[in-house]
Amino acid sequence: MSPHVTRRDLLLGAAAFGVPAILAGCSNPATRTTAPTSTAAAGRGVVTIGSNASDEIPKKSLDEVTKAFTSHDVKINTVDHNTFQENINRYLRGTPDDVFTWFAGYRMQFFAAQGLATDISDVWTEIGGDYTDAFKAASTGADGKQYFVPFTYYPWAVFYRKSLWQEKGYTPPATLDDLVALAKKMKADGLVPIAFADKDGWPAMGTFDILNMRINGYDFHINLMAGQEAWTDPKVKQVFDTWRGLMDYHQPAALGRTWQEAGQSLAQKKTGMYLLGMFVAQQFPEADRGDIDFFTFPEVNPQFGTDSIDAPIDGYMISSKAKNVEGAKQLLKHLGQASSQNIATKLDPGTLAASSKADTSGYSDLQKRGAELVSQAKHIAQFLDRDTRPDFASTVMIPSLQRFVGKPNDIDGLLKDIEKQKVNIFTS
């Protein structure tokens, strides 16, 4: 089966890791242990979760969701989100927790194929009726078995504050030329047009993704991520040339700024718009979240229009070295329930529930619009660092995109270096 989810109905049904010794010195893990509700529960032992939910709102969300899990004691080991992603391979080969937070699609399949994840097809026999076929496909390994339980998802789009746009008379652009004209107007109005940050290495991937899908189409983008297209192809150069043309409108000094700081600049009306996941809402005071709106990135090539978006799916897996496999499977069944996901989407305004049985009646206007955007997309990508090999994403693409952001004029040299490293990694 394809390692990528390509069907339009991917999300129609919904309108890291722990603290091994190798990481102890570079993070401050927050551990929360729920109290067992009975002697019998305590007797079944502890289920540990390795979590990348290090930001305040996602961290609180997981804490609340696991409090409702009463059949076992739960211990959550939380480390910084970026440290999690950069060390996941070493972690899973070392002494991992029973359950760990991870991503759907290619990255899930990669670790399943390495024998680093536990087959949870039996869990899916119980929860499968709550998910669309496409969500199941996103949770299935190349061997046809399931290794992942989807929990929440979120679309990437261009976010802005409605009140600021109404005040200035701005309207969402339909084409790239319209976007540039809007950015020029914002600049003349004393605003930084496009909030931007890449200190953490991954946010710039979203800009690359959307430009590549808008210019070259979804299929080319996914094949490039799979190592089947050359980075020296003129099509890829066009992506970087287009991006370079937008740099004058980006927030400067991006390599020294976190996505949270860029999100706060949007909330403070210092910047006009921000291409990011819907989780940007976490950086807005609760009283201002009703003022958030978005548009999908505009058309660049009429051949592809705006038919593709990034809408990553987050969820949970069981490591192959889990000490409490039965308890871990019980926890995944709990996390797969609509009631659990309802708790999460209520606490976290930047997420949507993966279960088709989730209660969406309490969704904010932003969440309803996000679900609608995803349901209308023809193609759903999982995000660059989830649609390609993890080693290629972390060792090649993070430094390469940061190199481009810092010095965007040597595109030819950059692409030759990426292609050389890609060949070494994908043929090893």
C-alpha cells in the first residue's frame, strides 16, 4: 500500500517520547502519575506514556484525557517537542515507554517496518467503527497491520485577525499576485506582512510544502518526499525562487524566533498573517480566539489551484519494547474513544477530533471552518517531516531550509547538496 494518504475523504468523518538516560541532561521532563482507582487497577501495573506535548495547552489536554482512564495507573513522561522528534529513533531502540506520541502516515510506517512498534490490529477491531477508512489507511503499515491510533488533526492555512483586517480593509487573496499586493499594502501600513519563525527547524517546512504543492502538484511533492524525484529538478528550483520572492515580506531574523513568538506577534497585531497549523490559536488569549480567521494559501499554478493542503494527524503508538502491552492497548482504546477526543478539542482550540463519532457541536467557529477546509481538499499531505524518512527530514531538510532562510541566494548550490545527501540516505 502507498505510505501516503491521498484520498479526499481522509477527514470527512470529522466535519518524544519518554525520558531515557540519553536525554536526561538536555530536557526537564514533567512527570504526572494518575492514582489507581482500586487495588485491582494497581495490581495490573503502570502504563507509561512518552509525550512530546510540552506546550502548556497540549500538555494539560493529555493530562485531563488520561485522568479519565481508570483501569491502570498512568505515568506521563514529557520532554521538549523538538528534542522528541530529533531523538525518536535512538529512543525507540533504547528503553522506550509503553505508549508514545507520534504521527500518522509515512513516519508511522517507517518505524513499524523497522520492528520498533507493536501491531495493534486487535485494538482496531474494537475502535475501527469510529473511524473512516482513510483514517485507518493512515494508521496502517506496509504489511497491512495497524500500528497507530489517530487522536487529533489540524489543517495548515494562513491565519489572521479579523478585526485588524476589517479595520484595514484587507481581503483574502485568491492568487500569488494578490498575496504579494496585499503584503505590499500591509508593509505600507506599517505592519510586518507575514509572521515567520524557524528557530525550531520545522516551521519552514510548511512553507516549502504548500509552495511545492501549489506550483508542482501533490503527486510531485509526495514523490519528492519519497526520494523518487531529484531536488535539482527545475521544478524544485522554481519553488525556492518563488519563496525567495516572498522573503521581503517575511518577519526578519526568523532563525532566532520560535513559532510561539511569531504566533504572539500575530495576536498582538504586529504582523498581518501567518502560515501555520491551526494550533497557532494556542498563542491567543482565550478572549481573542473568536477573532482568528484564515484562508487557504492562494493559487500559484492554475493547473493545481488550491486542491492540496497539509493536515497532519497526531496520535499514539505502542513501542515494541513495551513492558505493559496489555495495559498499553487498553489505554489506546481509551484514547481512540470520541469522549476522550472531545476533552482534547475542548481544551485545545487548535485541534479537531479524529473520531467520526466525536461531538463537534461544541466546536468554535475556527474549528468548524478548519474541519470544512480539510473536508473540501482533494489531497491531504501529512507535512514534510512526516511524509519522508525521519533521518532525511532531521539531518538534511532542517539544516537545509534554515540555510535557505538565512542566505536565500545560493539556491543551485543548496539543491545540489540536498540531492547528494538524499541519494546517500535513500539508497543506504
